[in-house]
Amino acid sequence: MPKTAFLRPRRTDVDDPMVSLDGLLRDWLPRQRWFAGKDRPVTDLTLLSMTELFPGCLHLLVQAAHAPVPAPGGGAPAGDCYQLLLGVRQHLSPRLGRALIGRPEQGPFAGMTVYDALHDPRSAQLLLERLRHPGSAGPLRFECDPSVSVPAGLPPRLLEAEQSNSSLVYGDEFILKLFRRIQPGVNPDLEVPGALAGQGCRRVPAPVAWFCTGHPQEATLGVLQPYLRDASDGWTLALRALATGDDFTAQAHELGQATAEVHLALASAFPAGTHGESGRTAEAMTERLDSAAHCVPALKPFVPGLRAAFGALATCDAGPAAQRIHGDLHLGQVLRAGREWFVIDFEGEPSKPLAERRSAHSPVRDIAGMLRSFDYAARQRRPWRPEWARRCREAFCAGYASRAGWDPRKKHGLLRAYETDRAVYEVLYEARHRPDWLPVPMAAIERLAVRGD
């Protein structure tokens, strides 16, 4: 087999890898957490590129096509590009049983065993070696920060809790995030931490190494960063405080300060601020509301009140200038190590186009995301704790104001609109993926639509 091949499937060609892989991947892909098209059957698979990283391990970019789903404002995307690392060997050891994808009966891999190579410690270690030594493998480019030394032989372990990506931890010293859904362009999770490191911002772990592809288009594939081994994420800490009856306001205040510091560093690293976007912002929010109400009938009675929240953007204080932001900020995207908060995962919402995730937005969007996260945490145990959430929201905003120089609580109309937009997104997400959680955002929808709090 050649080192690198860029193939499109010819179903009658016995040398075409997709003759071996097509049926296996159609069954395996929809069962993965990071596969976005679970509710839409795969209609076709196209091999965009294939590179032999090292003997027995193949790097693939595969386009999964779906039948379009009609919806107001246009159907869902017809498909996505996914990054796969596949192991191919004669026999699979019992310890890799969970990684099994299948055993092709035809094509070039007939009689072999195909599996997810990220579960294989040998493949994971060889991938780290690629990152330690910059260079190329076909269209793949491996690069690193020459000022940081990454030791050889760090034992890998695959994290099980990932949702939209896959991550490998090496020796509790570094973490490699591999992006599963690939879009052309620089991924913000490489671009933003690198830029913030240049600003001297210590709240975000800086990239140590990364790899990209130049085929079929330029795209970021993975980023290696320092691993905060003794850190706990904000969601876990908040639930622990709720379970033990401990106060969380001091931590929320410090988290508000950390968020403001990151926003200030982002504004310096990506100077692009503008005002006067309220009309277009309100229109986009309204379109998202109408689309969500079409999919989730429970939203429909609240649509008039929610539209009023968006309409108020035309007359309320414009607030701070648009700038680069986190884009998907919540308690699960922050880590506390010692007495310090760190912000991670600048990828934004993976379902959004990359250009949108890299564009400027109001920092109030991030603030609204965190406020909604406090509400989510307060509703994880009965009896619900709305007062706990209210105190955390107040403390977070107060901490933010102490660093940013402006108070989110004094931008009531702006904050209400962004929090409403976030709650609408949550309703659609929960209806599709976790129906049992739907009452959590619906409670916020009722509050925001009826009372406008």
C-alpha cells in the first residue's frame, strides 16, 4: 500500500479501501458520541484522504452524507467530515475488544481486523512521537513550540467523558485533543490559546504541539496542551457544593474575575471590536427561536414573550463592543487548580460553522452561558435550589465587573436577550439528545418570556 493515497470510492475496485470500510463505518460511526448525525441516516461515505501514519495505523478523513432535514430557514447540513485513526491488524488482543470496528470480508483489508487506534497504547505513543518531532506525513503536518520539551515514553490514556472530540492524556502531563468533526480553517482551540499566551494570559493553557492537514483543504486536526492534573472542572465543584450544602459564591466571584481577564486579553489579541450590531443580532436570535419552536412544540406558547426579549435589543444599551469570545462558556469549560480558575476548550459550538465561531460577538454571550450553567447546576438535585443559583449569578457578575470595568447586571436588556437565546438553544439540544433534561431550560424559558427577569 502506498504511504499516502487520496481516494474516492469506486465500489467495483478491489483495491479501494472503502470496499472494506464502507459497511463497517456506516454501522460504527452513528454509535460514537462525537458523531453529529445520529438522527439522520448516513446516505454515503466518501474517503477524502488516507495516510499511513505508521505500520498498522491509518489516518482518514471521511465525509458522511445525510439526507437533508427540512426546517425553517433551510435544512440541516447535508454532511460532515470526520477524522478517524484506524488500526488494521490480523488479530486483536482481548484488551482492545472495546475498540473493535469490524472484520471486512472484501476489499484490501479482507480478513483483517479494523479498530479505533486511539484505544491502542502503542498507536497513541507513536502519535505523540510524531508531535515531538515536527515534520510531515503525506498531507499531514506536525508542528510544536520549540521552547517546550515533551518527554518521550509518557503513558497514554483515552478519556471516556469526551462528547464532540476525543482526548488522550499523556503521563498526566499533557493532553491531546483530536477534533472529530473537521472544518476548513484554523480551529479556535489552537488559534485562541496561542494568541492569549502571546498576551501573557495565564488563565488558558498554551498549545505545546499540534497537527494539521493541507488536503482536501487546510484544517486543524489536533492540539497538545499542558494537562492540569490536580484540577477539577467547575461543574463537578458546583454539584459537590450543592450536595454538601456549601456556599459557592466566593468561587463564582473569582470565576467572574477570571472570565473578565480572558475577555480583556482576547480583546487585545484580536482587535476587531464594533458596536451597532443589535438589529442583525436580534434578527438572528429570532430566526433561531422560530426554527427551535418548529422542532419543539413546547416552545410555541412562549414565542411572543421571547421575541419581545430580542426586540428590546433595538432600544437597550448597546453594551461592550463585539470581540472574540469563548463561544460556549459554561461550568464544564473551566478548571480550578489550587485557588486559580483556568478556561479551556475554545473550540466554540462544534455544530456552528468555523467562520462563525471565529467571528466577533458580544462578551455578554459568554456571560449568559455561565449564568445558565449555574441554573442547570441548581436543578440537578431536588429540591431545586433557585436561591443558590441566584447568589452564584450575582457573585459571578460582581467578580466580572471588578475586572472588566462594566457590570453585566446593568445591561439588563442585553443580558436578558443573550440568556434567552442560550435557553432556546438548550431547549433544542435537550429535546434532541436528553429529553429528561428538557424541564431545566423550559423553566428558564417561562421565566424569561413571562416575567422578563
